Amino acid sequence: MKVKEMTYVALFAAVMGALGLVPPIMLSFTPVPITLQTLGVLLAGGVLGARLGGISMAVFLLMVAAGAPLLSGGRGGIGVFFGPSAGYLIAYPITAFFIGYLLSRFKTLKLKNILFINLTVGIFLIYLFGIPVQAYMMNIPLADAIKLSLVYIPGDVLKAILASFLVYRLLKHPIINKQFSKSLETL
């Protein structure tokens, strides 16, 4: 990995940490908080591409596992991977990878394509991993966990719209577009 690529990976791991400074919204009926960090996952996959986006989220999770309080609310340590939020966290690198991979399949990126990928694949993958683990850790039926998770959809849709707009604008920038093109070549 080149120094420039390592810098981008570290930058997006830092973006995730910065998004963790925004206090979580705790809900009385579920221990999984509403955070802005999903936005960082969508941005990493969209801007860095599959390989670097996935690596940046893996680096972020390794720092969290090492004890850095980078998750929203100052959470960190290996214990967060054994709680109701664990599935959502595990989904971060996978989601970033698939967003980057799918966006690389488009010859020209349009805002509607980015939004479509973020709304469908981005949110779906996070829920695909997050909801079953939440149900298991809370010892509730999967159907109940799905019902609990419906409260996250409006916020995640807003985050997907914002991430899509930011990715679209950033990829129009010559330097970032050049990096994105290079990351596609290495995929």
C-alpha cells in the first residue's frame, strides 16, 4: 500500500472518530443508539472505493477494539463487539467495500446512482448484519428486532442522501476523482 493510500485510510478512520464525537441519541426501548457514524461508512465506500473504504473501516474498528473511545458516546474496547450494536459495527467494513465496488461498476457516476446504492445496498447491509445480532444479544425474536429497527430508517435515509450528495460533489473534484479512478484499477 502506498503512503497516499495509507493517508486516505487514516483520514477516513479519523472522520469516523470525529463523527463519534456527536453524542448518540439513546432510545428507551433499545440499547442501540442513533449515531452519525453510518454516514462515515457510506462516505468511505463512496469516496475511497471498495478496497480502501473497507480497509479504513477495519482500521477504525481495530482502534475501537484496542480501547480507543471512538464510538459515539465515547464507547470503545473489545466489549462493544459483544453487545447489541456488534452486528452494526461488523457491517461497517463490509458495507464500505460493497458500496465502493458497486459504484465502480458505473461508467459515469450520477447522483441518482450513488443515492440508489446508498439507500439499497448501504442501509440493507448494515441492517442485514445488525438486526440478527441485536436480536441474539437482546434475546428477543428476530421479528421484534426488525420492528425495533424501523425507528432507524428515517435517519438512515437522511444520512444516505447527505452521503450521496457529498460523494457526488467530492468525486467531481479532480484530485479525489483521480484517486477514485486509481482505486478502481486496483480492484
